[in-house]
Amino acid sequence: MSGAKISMVMPRRWYLNRSRVAASVLASILVGACASGSVPPARPHAAVTRCFWSFERAYPDRSQLPPYHQLEELDVRPDRRSGPRPQYPEGLRSRGITGSVEWAFLILPNGRTDFLVASRASHPGFVDPAREVIRRTWFTPGEVDGQPVATLACMTIAFSIRRNPSD
């Protein structure tokens, strides 16, 4: 039996990785740097940064994109309303291959997705089924001042094989 898991990471320009921030603060306290107020900023999460860079490389000419917002600019965050489960490619399932695909895309004001970019795929056979999931997924759009707006989002579609049918 197989299953696919969908996880969504909403992008932020300065995404804070709590463990890194805690480690930076602790290290600063230990060496006395906090006395001067200089706590080093946290680095953006690698997967989110990769999504942003992939999106920017795929669409260097911003005039072809609708105006969009980052997560920290929103009053209301987008939320996944509905969407299909990924179809596990039979050839990969029969060979026991698992993996995932990271996507960067825009959630439009009507809740549909567009401008999809695969920022990373563990196997090329997972890209098309994952693309179909993103294309057919509906979101409640993000809002600014009570108006729905386009939002840049990142989502990972994971493909795994369940060994135990009761899972």
C-alpha cells in the first residue's frame, strides 16, 4: 500500500528557524555578545530559500507575473481547502522508490494555483504527478486589508510506501 503526504511551507523573506535562533542566542550569552545587543540573525530555512530562488530564476521578468505578496505582508494567510491525493507512479512504487518534490507557486486571489516551479525533485518520475496535485488544489487566498491577493507559496509533495496495510 502506498501513500503520499502533502506538507506546505508558507514562505517568509526572513524565515526564522527557531532552533537556530535559540542556538544563536545561547551562544551569544555564553560568549558575552548579548551585552552589546549583537545577536546574529537567523539564516532562512534551506527549503524555503531554495523555493524562492527557483521561482526567481524561472521568472526573472516580473512583468509576466501578477503582483504578489509574501507571507509576512498578509493579514490572513492562505489555507489549503481541497485537492487530490498524489498518484504514486506505478513503476517507482514497484521498485520501492520513495521521494518528494518541492514546489514554488502563486496562490491567486481566486484560490487557484499558477506559475508552478519545481525547485527540487528526488526523482524525475515524481514531478508530473506532483504537478497535477498542485494544479488541482484549491486554497483560501491570503488577504491584505480584507481583499484576496496573490501569494507566493512553497509546498512539498512526498511519496512514501507503507509496508504495513494497517498504517
